[in-house]
Amino acid sequence: MHLLHCSKTLKKYQFNDKWLLFLGIPLLGLMLAVLPFIFIRSNPADNNFWFRILVSLLFSTICWIGCRHIVFTLWKTFPWDKRPILHLFLEVPAIFIYVSLLNLVIIWWIYMFVIHKEFEMSTQIWQNIFISNLVAFFVTALHEGVFFYLQWKHNIKRSEDLEKSTYEAQYENLRSQVNPHFLFNSLNTLAAQVEENPDAVSFVENLSDFLRYSLSNTGRELVPLSEELSMIGKYKYLQQTRFGQNLEIEMDVPQENQCMYVAPLALQMLVENAIKHNIISKDKPLKIKIFMSNNNYLSVENNLQKKIEPGRSTGIGLKNIINRYQYLTVKKVIVIESSTKYKVSVPLVEFESAKEKQ
């Protein structure tokens, strides 16, 4: 279990520390064998130096693997970027207690089964414990330094990928807005309304607000759900002006959930995909529902009536949403398709998590 846990942690940061183990453990063992003569000023001739090296290698192996496991566990449970104080307060005493107890156990074993003397604490034992902890904290600092560097690289890559994904979403949204068919249909609808009724003003205002909202979200990773639903209301008006009663968009989201956060333009993309890939006619009206699911998920569901020759798709829309949410939350986007229904559920983000992303 320990090896599997370490392997997953290292895989996340794409780092192989086998070379560090193979080089570090022998060097640490040699260091622990030599340092007592430097600090305590013992005479090597009065001691079994090779036996000391053997014991030091045994100690350094168990010590290194144990400290490594403590570091990995704390990085996974209480990472520095989220819980630094708790990480530090747990790591220092954990390393100290582990190394000190390991020292006492090995020294007790030597007393009882090697030199056959009664074990008793002495100044030399305390000095050994002090030196061992000194070296153990050096090993811990080495692993922490490596992890800090790897996490720094990992976070930079995540930031670059998320920025790229956000720009792709904005590009896809703007591309669909300036798509000749979208503008042609919108202008045709506007022209007809100018001749027949004063609703043209309302249509233009909603179109202007929709485009303004889309452009104003440049660089934002999350937006309040209330803002996104308000924008969907304007988008609904524009599309229903075109399709009439053949298109139904129903929103049923409780007020208490609207303070949560969602990826910008994610809902618009999902609604647009439903309109783009399904037949909309008097005989086959398209019904889209936006509602809350379990575990703070927001679902966009439509009856499935695929076009025989659907419009050309770049494949960016849904894939982009899935990729963005991989960096925003540990929850995954859920896609469910049956013979009659198509539903995409995106996780909503709590206020505190959203503050960290903004």
C-alpha cells in the first residue's frame, strides 16, 4: 500500500526518485557512521568502525523510507499550497518522533543482542539521536525541495493549460457568434420584426447584452451561477425568437444554489450544442431543461432527436468544458445518453473554492 501510494504521488508530478534512494541511502549511512567521530571526537580505533557502517546503513535505509513516506503522506493529505501551517506542525514532530524511536530501538537491539549489556540512556545515545535527527531533517528538506520544484512546474503547466482551454472556449463562443449563419439568421429575424412589430428593440438589446457578457468574461475561470443563468435567459429569448414554440428552454434552479460558481459560458455551450445537433420543428419540438442534480451538479438535458446531417462540429465545445473542469474541481463532468435523452451535468463550485480561482 505504501509503495502504491508513493507511486501515485510521484506519477502526478512525473518524477522518479529511485536514483535518489540508491545514491542517498549509502551516503546517509556513511555520514551517520562518520559524524559521531567528528562531533563526539571519538577515536575510530576504539570502536568497530565497520560494524558502525553496517548498522548505519540499516538505520539509514529504514529512516529514509520512513521519512519519505511521511513526506508523501503529508503532501497528499495536507499540501503546502493549501494547508502549510498544519503540514509543518505535523511533519516536524512526526519526523522527530519516528527517528528518535528508531534510534532507540536499534541501540537497544545492539545492547541486548550484540554487546550483551544492560540498556541505559547516556550522553552518547542522546548525541546519536541528535545527529540522526539532524541528518533526517536534511533528507526531509531534500524531498520537500524536490516536491516544491515539481509542484511549481506542475502548477505552471496547469495554469498554461487552463488559460489555453479558456481561450479555446472564448474562441469557440466568438466563432459561433460571428458564424455567418448565426448573424444571418439574427439579422433576418430582426428585419422581419422591424417591419411587423416593435419587438425588434428588445431583440437587439438582448443580443447586445449577450455579446457583451461573452466578451466581458475574458480571463475569468469561474462566474456566479446567477450571472450564467441570466445570460441563458437572454440567449433563450434570441433562440425562441427564431424557433418560436418549437424550442422550449426551462430553468429550474433554486435561489440558494445560484450563489455557487460555474465555468463561464459552459451552460451556453451545452444549450447551443443541443440546438445545433437536434431537429427543431413543429412536429418535433426540442425541449431543454436546466436543473439541479444530486451532489451540487447542474444538469442540461434535452430530448434526443439527432439531425440526419448535423452541422459541422469542431468537437471543441463539450471537450473544452470537460478539460476546464479537470482543473477547477476534482469532480468530473457527467455525460449520459439514452435512446430518448441526452444529459450533461457539470459540478458547481463552492464560494471558498471559487475565491481561490478568481
